[in-house]
Amino acid sequence: MFYSQGMLRDLSGVLANIDQDTISPKGLARLRKIRPESLPLIKTEPRFGVPYTGITKFVAIGLNYSDHAAEAGLPVPSEPVVFMKATTSISGPNDDIVQPRGSTKLDWEVELGVVIGTKAQYVPEDRALEHVAGYCIVNDVSERSYQMATSQWDKGKGCDTFGPIGPWLVTTDEITNPQALEMWLDVNTERMQTGNTRTMIFSCAKIVSHVSQYMTLMPGDIITTGTPPGVGMARKPEPVWLKPGDVVTLGIQGLGEQRQRVVAHNGK
């Protein structure tokens, strides 16, 4: 699907999938030559999936907002805190969040996702954004009881449905400054998070450069860059945890909105 001038249009007659080739510089240049008004309108209400295919790595950055580190009671990191979310956690932006078996501390995190468009290996910070295809919303859903059980966070971050991505992949010609985007998250219409990417400790360019020193980032890989304050774990006087029936709505300026309902695991 293609979103233009407030309307959804059908790209299937032009592309089978938006994949790694599509989000490369050459692929995006080809897309820009398509006149949106030449594409048929989508008049139904389709399910939104992840806006592109081919994610081989789902990299995450922790404690990347100083006020979030403070509310978590943790020191501001001296370098980006890197962990991985399982690719099996990936889901559409409006799909249900399934509470895992044994979950007692299910939490939310609105984050800016950075999508790699060209191979990035040992890239300097001042060239890092040249390797970025675009940006999207990520909800870094977390089970804190799993996450805090050991020093390694991955098992609390990689459960099924813990990685909603989308609805849009917005290219860098539309988002020229990723460090000036308002972001928010509501639970059951109550505002929980309000922030702006300008308060990141490490910028998107710094993060892409840093991660590329330790792993080769391939087209389609996504880095989710941390969350502002307001997570459930840090609510006062008591933490607030997601439960079945709750609805989470979140958005980032210029990137659209997500909406997820929390449901119980079916026990299978």
C-alpha cells in the first residue's frame, strides 16, 4: 500500500512486495517516479502489516533518554546499550499484544525505529544517516519480570507480538531531521508518555554508527532507539502493568499511529 494526500493507494500492480531492493536508494528512486494519482484507491479497511519485508536483525537501544534512565533508577549510559529483539516478536502496528504465559509485568515503550537502506559496516557518524532508508514507529513491548530476571534483557523483549512496527515507513526525504519528532503513548485513553526525539542521549546517527562497529547492518534491518519517560514500571506511587482488555495507542510526529489491544495467551 501507498499513502498519498490522505488516501490509500494500491501498489500491487507495480510491486509484489516492498522489500530490501525497494528501500535501497535505486529502489526508492524508482518509486518516486510513480505518480500516486495513477494508482487505484483502496476503498476497504485493510489490515496493516509491517510496512516492508526482509528484516534480518531487530536491534534495540536501552536507556537512551536521560529522564527515562532516571525514572528507571539507572545511570545514564556512557555508550549506547545494545540488545536484540527476536524477529519472531514482529507484528503489525494494530495487531493484538498477546500477554505471554506467566506474565505479570507487561509494559509499553513508544520508540522511533530507524530502517537501514544500504549495508552499513564501520560507518562514521557523519555518514551514518546516508545508510538509512527511513523511519517508523515501534512499540518496544516488554515483560519486566522476564527482563529483570538476569542482566540480559532479551527474553523480556522478544516474546511473540512484542514488536509492532509501522504503520508507515517514511523515507528520509520526508523526515529530514529525526531529532525533532514529538512522540506520545496512551493506555485506555490516559496519556502515559510524552516526549521528543531531541532529548535522546545518543542521536540516530550516533546509534547507526555505533552499532555498525559491532555488526554489519543490512538493508531492511531496523534499530529501535529507546523510549522517553512514562513507562508503566516507573509509575508512582505504584507501577501500572498492561492487562487483557487494555488498549494502547501511540504515535510519532509524521509517522502515523499504532493501536493494539492486549489479549490473554490462549494456553496452547
